[in-house]
Amino acid sequence: MYDRLAILQLIEDAERAEPFCVCGAPMVAADRGGALWLECSKRHRPRTGRLARIAFRLGLHSEREILAAPALVAA
């Protein structure tokens, strides 16, 4: 079980360890299905252009889970 300060520390540590995606865009914390993820900030931007759509579908953007859903709900 995590309190709010522990969750904030996990987010800050994750952002320090991996501040940028492989594409060069900054990484941001996001809620995905109740779990906390660190993901490329371009994930939610409109994908214009063929190359951008192909790169996104191939998974050429960084992402990783910071905290699983059950642990986050307990906070």
C-alpha cells in the first residue's frame, strides 16, 4: 500500500530515470486502466503524417508501468 507521498516519489524517480522517449519527446505520468504509467507525451497527440502513424503502431515510443492498478487503488 502506498500513500500519496510515496506515489509522488515513484513518479519523480521514474521521470528522473527516463526523462525522454526514444523519439526525443518528454515522458509524462499517466493513468491507464487504474495503473500508473510513464509514457511518451506524444502518445495522445494527433498523429499526422504517414511516418508518425507507422512509428506509433510499431511501438517506437517509450512506455513503462510505474505502479500496478491494485497497489494504486489501495492508496
